[in-house]
Amino acid sequence: MYSVRLSDIPRTISFRTGLMFLGLFLFSFLALFGYIYWQTTVYLRAEADAALHRQADNRSRLSSVDRLQEILVHNRQDADQRTPHSLFDAEGNHLAGAVKQLPDTKVFDRPSDYNWHKADDRHRPLRFMLHRLDDGNILMVAQDAHDIHEFNELLVRAMISGGVLLLLVGLVGSIALGYFARRRLDSLSHSISEIVKGDLSRRLPTRGNNDDVDRIAMVVNGMLDELERLMSEVKGVCDDIAHDLRTPLTRLMAGLERAQRRGVTADDYARTIDAALSEAGALLSTFRALLRISEIEDSARRSHFAPVDLNLVAADAAELFEPLAEERGISLTYAPSPNTPMISGDVQLLFDATCNLLDNAIKFSPDQGAVHLSISDGPEGVSLHVSDNGPGIAEAEREAVLRRLYRAEASRHTPGNGLGLSMVAAVARLHDMSLCIGDAQPGCLVELRLRPARA
């Protein structure tokens, strides 16, 4: 099995990035050069061919005598023989013109290339066309192709020299790109190494320019935030289980041991068994609540999501807890949203979360106190608020109370298992809602908010 060190990854990636950049640069340059060369060659040939067709058309309109005279005059004027014209009979014998020998090709009215051997043994490239005249003779019109070839050679030399320059620039650019990519990846790999070693508070560095690497780093950082939270909760749950469940287990064992050691009556045994059953029932209730929170956090219930009217959920919860509030003389008021606050979610879980918030608010409010439940729906999103005028939650404990089994010192003698707000937090995460605990001045204010989706 092969192993790869994290320190080797940036070097490998930067090298490959440089090669890919250079290869892409060369491919783009060659494609551009080929396209320009092809377009230029096609254009020059098309212009030359159009001129040959015009000249052949002009000569063919003349009479035989005027045509011969025109060719003789043209050859005298064309001293450099840049556009030689010649006339041959039907058998290919030379009648007039600078080109003495008819090219081998017998294709008419189609431009072709011809290497003209002049009388001074010099060669000259021509672009020519043959045209059959009405009298049976053959007209040859031609144009010197040396300028076209020379321009093509000049273009090729310019492209080669430019290609060398661009290759050097591309090489420098690929080296620079590989260097900066390696530096950034070195930073990422160093952070990952620290995280692998156990430093879960470490995060991948970002530049804030929202490029591809930044987006990946932000996703990984979000995952690390959730992982750190879960690890912290696991540690906190273990500590809280050891702390909070030790007392009921101790009471349970002590009661059974006393019944075992002493001679007690049947009524005493019955009371001992009832107390043991009560303690065991409380423990089972705690573990059932823990399992339910785990089920919620597993996101398995997203399949049951449907449109939910938060007004109706809050109204049902307020109606359920109104008798309990009246029993304590607490004023429970409910203010629905004037709109219809529809969200996608699990109606039963949202109802349970609202009930937990109302139960806590009533439980910690003084007699003759006040609890207020409200729903709002505005530009900031849909939100549910529960406030009371009890002792509130200290700012230093507002994050800790969301941990499973955590109970503040002021609430340790209040009935409960410390899982209510943990369940509410799990429901909030499942529904992508934010859970905020604030100060109602006096009392506690808890807000569940679902922000609108970005367009």
C-alpha cells in the first residue's frame, strides 16, 4: 500500500498545474497561429484567383486581332513580367506572350500553381489559369505568386518569433502560477496536518476573493465547525451523564440496599419498589429523549417535510399549555403573524420544539408571571419568539444550555432532564433555522428564525 505525505501534495499539484497551464498556452497559440495563417493564405489566393478570372473575361471579349494586339502591348508594358499573359493555338503551340510553354495541366477556367522556367534559367512561381477561346485558341493569364509566398514566409517567421516570445512568457507565467499555487496549498496542507493531529479549532485559510479554493475551504471549515460542535457535545454529554445520572442511580441502589438489609413490612417493600420504578422510569425517559435527539440530528425525518403554517403550530402549542399557565396564574398570550408564515418542515417536530420552549418559559416564570408567544414574517424571514419574565439565562451559559443534559446551577432543583433546549436546537438545525437566546429584560427571550433563501 502506498502512502502520500501531505507535504508532497502541494509540490505535485503545483507541478501539474504549471504543466497544464503551459500546455494550454501552447495549444491556444498554435490554434490561433494556424487559424491566422489559414485565413491569410485563403484570402490572398482568393484575391489572386478573382483577378485571373477578371483578366480572362476581359481578354475573351475581344476579337482575335484585338486580343493578339492587346497581349503584345501588355507584355511590353509588363517589363518585370509580374502578370504574364500568353496565347497558344488549339495544339498548344505558342503564338504570343512571355510564357513560351503551355503548362502540363489541361484543366480550363480553374486557377493552379505553376513553376515557370524562364529563358535565363531562373524559376518563378506563378498562379495561372487557362481559358478556351471561341476560336479554339488557349488563353493563359497568370500572376506572379512570389509576393504571396514571400508574405506567407514572413508571416511564418513572425509567428515563430512571436511564439518563442509567448512561450517564454507562458513559461514564466506557469512557473509563477505554480509557485503561488504551491504557497497556497502549502498553507492548506499545514492547516490540514494540524487538524489531523487533533487541533479541531484550526480552520483552512481563505483569501476572501470567493475563488474555487476559497469556496472549498469555506465548505470544509463549515464541516469542521459542525465536527467541533459534535465532539464538544459528545464530551459534554459524557460529563453530564456522569454528573446527572449518578444521583438517581445512587438513590435507586441505596433504596434497594436498605430494603435488602432491613426487615421491612410488605408496605415498606411496596414503597421501595415504587420509588425504584419511579427512578428507573425517569432514567428511561432521559435515554428516550437522547435517542429522539439523535434521530432528529440524523436528518432522517427530512423525507417527511411538507408546507407548514407556523401560525397553526404555535396556536396548537399555546392552547395545550394554557391550562398549565392558568394553574400557576401565569398570563400566556399569543400573537400570530398577520400573514401566512409557510415553511417547509416536519409539523410534529416543530410542534414539539414550540411546546418545549413554552414548557421552559412557564416552568421558570414566577407565579402570576407572563409568557408571550409570537410569530413574525417579514423581510428578515419567518421567526417564532417565546419570552418570559423569569430569571433568564446568563449570557455565559446561553451556548452551554443547548448541550445535552446540561443544567444551570439555578435550575438543578427544577424538574427536568436538561434535554429540552437540546431537542429544540436539533430541530432548528434540521430545518436550517437559527436558535438565539437573549434577554427579555427581565426574563429570557428565545427566537427560532428561518431566513429567506437567496435569489
